[in-house]
Amino acid sequence: MKDYLICCSVLKDEVEKLALEEEFEVIFLGMTLHSDYDLLEENLRKVIQGCSSRSPNRVIVVYGDDCLGLNGEMKQLIDEYGATKVDAINCIDCLLGGNGKYLSADPENKLIFLSPGWIKYFSHKKETATKEEQRIFKKMFKDLDGIIILDTLGNLAKHKKQIQSFADFTGLKIIDAREINTDNLKHLINHAKKRNT
């Protein structure tokens, strides 16, 4: 029997590249749910509950500790259903290998990391926002120093216009572009699977 792998679709391209369908029944939740903790929890709860009822103790969640808030909300939800979650603070931490590597990469919380999924998310958010929502959205980035691009799929050129548009919109400079592959994410998922069994 396959484990269920419940993922944020901000990681969809990377998870699909890993071709995990033989090992897992993969379920993606919409990345726009990140805009609303309550909505994300409601949807995540529904999916975990459904998967747990069909296959108890065989549910792996690929979300960060902080994706439902900073007060242990994710841990509480995972514990409630006896699921297993990858050891990561957020989606970027998943791509960097988890276990808090995100904190080492940005100890002062002064950077915004853009992976292919986050580039899509921010582009969608900017394009669909009203003028007032754009003003609020732009304000989120005012205290940051710059942008780090994570090229997880080797297709950075494909996102060049969207990246530049985001930089122009936020007024942030692109500090670095780092080529990383999907091995970190694969290792994190495999480790969660071992803990799950």
C-alpha cells in the first residue's frame, strides 16, 4: 500500500520532477491557501482526515512548521491525526534540505527566497490584486534587503520576466541566484517515510 504524500503546490514542479507516483499517492493543495491560515488549515485537515481514514498512519505532509502560524499549530494538527511531517520550517527550508537550514541561510530574516513555485505564486498574487491589495502586498517586503533565486529545476531563464517584474514591484535587488537540485527535497521526503514506517 502506498503512503499518501500531501504537498503544498508551491513545490509541485519539484515533486513531479522526483516522479514519486510509484511510492506515493500524491495530493497537492493550492498555493493560494498560504494567504489564509484558517482556509489552509480547513483544507489540510479535510485531506489528512480523508487519507487517514483510508490508510491510518500512512500520511506524510510536506508543509513547514510555520505554514499554519508560529505557535505550533501545524504540529498540533499533525499530532491530532497521527500523520508524519517533513522536518522543515517552510517550503524554502524543504528545498534547502530542511532541519532549519533556512535559518542558517537567512539568520536575520532579511531575504526573500524565490523558487519556481514562489515566483508563480507572487506573480499570480500581484496580477489578481486590487490597487489597495497591491499596496499592502508591496509593504510586506519593505524591510527586506534583497532576493535570492533558487533554481531547483535548471530553468531559471523561463522565469526571467516574472523575476524582474517582482524585483521592480518590491524595489528589492536580486542578490544571488543559486542552482540547487531536487535531491534535498527527496532526502527530506525519504526521511519522513522512514519515520512513518
